[in-house]
Amino acid sequence: MVDLSSPFNLLVLLLLGVFGGVVSTMVGGSILVVVPAMLALGFPITVAIATYGVAILPAGMVGAFADWRSGPR
């Protein structure tokens, strides 16, 4: 398991989150970046995938709301 008390590990996770967000915004599919990086940092595969799933849920909800709000095309 990853030592989350280390400032270096927290910085790496923060940068990973920002990079994953940029990749997701530009081309989508940040799971190809985020999950392997979390596995390389020592997270179990279940934690890496669940974390991505929890993170993508609000993005999907905001996208659905924006699409609903724009109305029929």
C-alpha cells in the first residue's frame, strides 16, 4: 500500500490527478493514464479502479446536466 503520509507521494498523486483531468478534458479516456500510474505507485487494482469510478461519476453528472439544460437540438 502507498504511504500517504509522505509529502512526495501526495504531490505525485496531486499531479497525477491534474494530468488525468487534462487528458480527460482533451481526449477522454484518462483511465489509460490514471489507473496504471496508481498501480505503479503501489495501489491495489481494486482501489485504483474504484477511485477512477468515483472520480468519473460527478463529471458524467455535470455533462448530463449541461446536455439536459441546453435542450433539444
